[in-house]
Amino acid sequence: MKRHILFMAELVEETLKRIQRSTVMPAWHSSIFRMLLGTYILLFSASNFSWINDVPQSFFNPAFLSISRLFSGFPPAELLIILDILIILFALFISLGVRSRFSSLAFLLVYIFGNSFRYSFGKIDHGGVMLMATLLCFSFSDWGTQNALLPDKPSSFHPLSSALLGILLSFGMFTAGFEKLLSWVDFDLSTNGFLDWFYNGYFSLGRQELLASSVFHFPPLLLEVLDYSAVIFELSPFLCLIAGPLFWRSWLVLASVFHLANTSLLNIVFITHVPIYCAYFLYPLLEQTKLKKHRHFRKTIRFTYFFTVIISTLHIVLRLSGNGVNSLLILPYGISQLWLSIVLWAGVIILGVLSLLHHRKKPLSSSNFQHNGS
Amino acid sequence: MNKEVRLRMLNKKSILLTLLLIIGLTVPYSLKLLSPQLEPYPAIIFPAGPGKVKGSQDTFDFIASNIYCFDLLTKEWERQDTLSFLSPIPRQYFQAIVKNEFGLNPKLEHTVKFRKGIFPSFTYKNSSALDLANIDHAKAWLRDRLQQHGCMDSSLIVRHTRMSVDLATRVVSEMNVIDEKIFKL
């Protein structure tokens, strides 16, 4: 028995060490990620719950296992407005570095609470899963100890936070791929899983923009390859995470191409993953550009602070006046969201390729893994 | 180094965290695998969509659900744009709201079915649908929407239509109403 426990424990420790090597993110770099994420939330993903107040209470139909099931209906208007404003304020605090650990956890709680009601129409959306995971993992990191207005104290959990986020992302991808594996890998050219997504989107939901029409010209063999590629892609991140930083970042670049293709062909927008993939490209790129020592660095930080305060104020004014949407304050849903997704994913791919090129020039050594960035 | 020493040197905190992580990830996903209705929120679960279609088919069939109301101008039952009719509710929730019969039916029970009948299915009711004041408010809300769309406000129809699309021309070649439900307001 002891032998088995020892073997399992050592296996876990070794695996964790390898994952940490793939996902290394020193404190200084994670503080840049914190600012990026806070600004990104304010620009593209500032949740809005106030509209729920315009909906009849009888539409309240929460999932069987949801926090909102503890309530008898949607919350009152005042509470929804408070949730909206808290989301904006905590996103601003994350960006500015005002007690980031508390702000991240508070944002997470408000986000989960508000979304529990948003998803109480009988359907759970999955778009915000990785945002929750990121805030949970980095709440215990050192991302609020530097480049912050009110810095946090260092945490011993920091080296694990980016590793844990990598594990959660890999597991999320596994949940998307596992059921496809059982259904799509059938070695039968006459059935296709990708086409099921495509036809339903194209004909039933009107997803006919960008390159969608080109799918009609895809040969059956290509369609079958797409099915198997999707399964392999969604089941492989954990292996890449263990294999090393080059494999992990290569998978992230592939994932960005996957999201770009989804936007172009299926018109599916999934942009909450954008800052998360960027986070793993930041370390080699920031090391290369020596941004920390750049003469304009402090000015850029101050400009970011100023910019996020302005954006947050606009958000709050709009929310209080009964308006406001999640993305870029006024950007409507539809084709503009698709183009936004194209631009963002293209940018992430460029960053990813640059980080891979840098990796080839200067592979990350084990000493980098211990580097605390201070 | 002997086993006893190595066991004592193990990082117990890391092992405990690993166990918690495994439980925190696998239990919610197992529940979803057992029954999609048991998917918890929050959980680390991404959309799977494992369905598939015949690749060599000439037509693609799908079921479209739409709201119809009696237009006061044309004196016909006209299809309404779901997005504007249910605004500000996002379009993706429409099917679930229809399945819940707009919360107008206090007798409606939701069934949790397990895959391959591993466990017996069970039903539950929504507490909000049991409140008659909520139902009256929902009816008033729907009547208001019907008026805004220039329709008679006493009833609406949710019609489920099987649509066949000719894949060569990409136009609807056949439409068959397979089910419809009238909601008296």
C-alpha cells in the first residue's frame, strides 16, 4: 500500500513540476497580465445583469444544480444594478492593482452570483468559464504585488497559479472533446460532426457571414479530417502541458487558429479565451523586449490606469442610465462582433508565433522557473 | 532513501490540493455525463456538441421554433422575429423558455433523465411558476409584446416546423409543421 501511495504521490509531484515549467509566469509578468485582463474585461467582457429586471419572474427556470435554485426568482432591480456596478468596479480594481487578491475574489463571487441568474432561463452558457477559472487561480498569485496602486503581500501559492490555470483549461478542453471522441471518431465518411455544427448554425441560426459559405465546397475527406482533428486537438492539451513550454505554447497557437477558424467558418465567437492565451505568450515576449526597463514603461502604465478609469466611468454612467452592453460599451452583436473576434484571434496568433520564435532562440532554462521577477 | 523517509518528505499540501482538484473537476463533469439536466453551475465544463449528420445527404432537416401572432393589419398569423419579440433576453435562451412554456403552466414538471436509464428519472417543479401573480405578470408582459408588434394580444402560437433545405441550392425545399402550442393570454 505504502509503495502505491509513494508512487502516486511522486508521479503527481513530477507531473506538477513539469506543468509549472510549461506555464512559468513570474510575479512581474503576471502583474502585466493582471492589467491586461482587467482592461480586457472592461473593453470586451463587462457583464451586464440589469436587463434581467425586464423579464417576467415566471421565466425563472434555474438548472437543477445552480446557486440560483436557492432563490424563488430573479433578484430585484436594485440588486442587479449593484451587481453591474460591482463588476465594473472590481474589474477596474484588478486593472489598477487595488488589493488585487480581494478584488479578484470579489469579482469572481459577483460574476458567479449574477451569471447564476442569467443562466436561469433553462440553459447554461459556457463562454465565461475560463474567466472564472483565471480569477480563481490568480486570486492566490502574486499578480497584485507589482505595478499596483495598493499592492498585495506575496503568496507562496504563486508558482502554482498559472500551472493550475493550464490544468483547468486542459480539463475544459477535455470535456469538449470526450463526447466528440465517442461520437465523431467512427471511421465512416458518410457521417460528419462538423457539418452538424455548420448546418445548424447556417440554416437554423443564420450564421452565414465571413467564410461560412465556403464549407459547402469542402470535400468529404476534408470534413472527416476536421472531425478527427477537432477530437485530437481538444484531447491533447494536457499532454502538451506536461511535454514542455514549447509544446504548450504550440498548442495555444493551434487553439487560437481553431478559434479563428470557428469564427470564420461557423461564426462562433469565443473571445473570453483571448487574454488567457496571451498570458502564456507574455513571459518570453516580455523577457525579449525588456519592457520593464523601457523608458516609456511607467508612462504606459499610467496611461492604462487613466484609460481604465475613463472606460469604467462610462460603463457606470451607461448602466445607471439603463443602457450599456458587455463589449466596447456600444458595440452591437452580429457582424461587428465577428470582425472583432477575427482581429483579436489574429493578434493572439501573431503573439504566439513570436513567442515560439523567441523560444527557439532562447529556450527557457530551469533557472527561469524559479525566477520571481522582482 | 527508504520508503518511510520518502513518504515523510512528501509535500502533503500539494497532494491534498491535487485530490481537491480532481474532485472539483470530475464530480461536476460526471454529473453532466450522467444527465445533461444535472450540469451544475459553476463548473469547468465546455460545450461538447457531439451530434453528427449524414455527410452525403441532398437535404438537411432541422426543426425551427418560431413565435406567431395574429397581425391586426394583415389579418393573418405572422411569424415574429424572436430576438426583437423577447428582447432583452438573448436569443440562445428562446428554446429553453419555450420548453418552460413561458412559465405559464403551474402544472409543468421538469424531468431529469439519466443516460441509458442508469438511474430512474425524476421530476421537479419551479417555485416561480407556482405563484399566480408571476403568471399574471408574464401574461401581461407577453400581451404588451404582442401589442408592440401590432398583433392581437389575446394569444400567441409557438410553432415547431421541420425544415428541409436543399443543400445544392441552399433554399428551403419543404416545411412541415410538426407541433404547435397556443398560449391563451
